[in-house]
Amino acid sequence: MWIRITDLSVKQVDANHLTNPKNPGNPMLLNLFQREGRTVFWVIKNKRVYSQYIETSTGKVISKRKWTDQMKTFAQQKLELLHPQKTVFRLTIFGWIFFLGAFALLGYLVYDGLVTSPERTEQFEQRQTEKATVTKGDIYKGRIEIYREEGSPLGMKGEFGCFKVVKIEGDTYHIAKSTEMSKTTQPLEQMNSTDFEQQTIKVQAKELSAYYKRFVSEDGLIEISFDEKKE
């Protein structure tokens, strides 16, 4: 960030009675000043007051390393007599624009977090619950796996296709598979989702989420999974 430091004179005191350590005979003045820092967004002036000796004829500042004891004492006395200064802080026009914009954004985020987000969260949860619910007549793309022995993948037969929920009795789902099944998965629009077998398969739901559903037969030899619903 761009910063500019400026010395602002508070009071100037004649110091001709002191000997100039750099150029004896040249008059001096004691300058008491504050430092101001300025950026694009704010301006701040420190309450601390500094002192410096300046050659009146040249305007050059005399280095503190060359100050005599009399110069140090005189500067300290004048600092003690000076009225206490105040720290000043103010925003520039750009600063006001920036901070007002920041406060507006913060207010929006707080409002969004306290008011809007809970509403959106509730709506999202409601949509997820609706997507996780299976009803009679629903058609899904999925996969069926038929096992010879429960828990053993040996000899398992797997097919991809469409499935229709024909009836629901309590926790039992009657599901019919498409008359056309495939060994590999395909996009839903390329599958037969209108013709289904008359015989249904009785299964119970093991997992019902918004994007994945899994059903297993009572004997554990048939597993059906859904991953996309036909709208």
C-alpha cells in the first residue's frame, strides 16, 4: 500500500542564542513537529511531538548527533511547555467508499448466514429427502446382481437396465426389470424404459439416499441398485 509521511510543524522557536554546531555564527530555529501518515484510504497524525534544529539561512536540518547539551536541554524544555497534542485519524473519500462497501458486504454475509442460509439449507434438505423417497410408478436406471451363494461373488450375474417400482407393501418393494437389459451401462435415454417384465422381484431397501439406492432380496441372493431416476 502506498504511504506518504509528512512532518507538520506545531511550533517554531527562535534558537539564535545557541551555538550552531555545524556552522558557528549561522542562526538556528527549533522546530517542533508531528508526523502524519497518509494512504489512499486513511490519514493518521501521531500525538507525539518531535524536535529538530534548522539553519535559518539554508533551511537544512542539523543532525541530532551534533547537538550540544544546551541544544538538547532547550529542546526538552520547549517540548514540556507545549500543550499535549491529540492523535488524529480520519478516512479519505476512497477510505469511506472502501469501508462502507466492506460493511455492506459484511452485513450481507451476516444476513445471508443468519437468514437466507437456513432457508436454503432447509430447502436443500427437503429436496434431498424427496429425491431419497421411492414411490410407486418410479422408474430408475440401475443394476441387478444375482448371486449363486449369498456373500460370494463367484458365478454372480450382473445386468444394467431400467427398473420400475410396481408396488410397495410396508418395507417390501416389488420391482420389475426392463425386458431389455445390457451387460454394460448406458445413458438412461438410450435404454428401454417403457417395457417391463410382468414378474416382479421382492426386495427390502438397504440404502435410500438422494443419488443412490440399494435393495436386497430376503434371501440375499438378489441385489438391485438405482443411480438415476427417469423424470
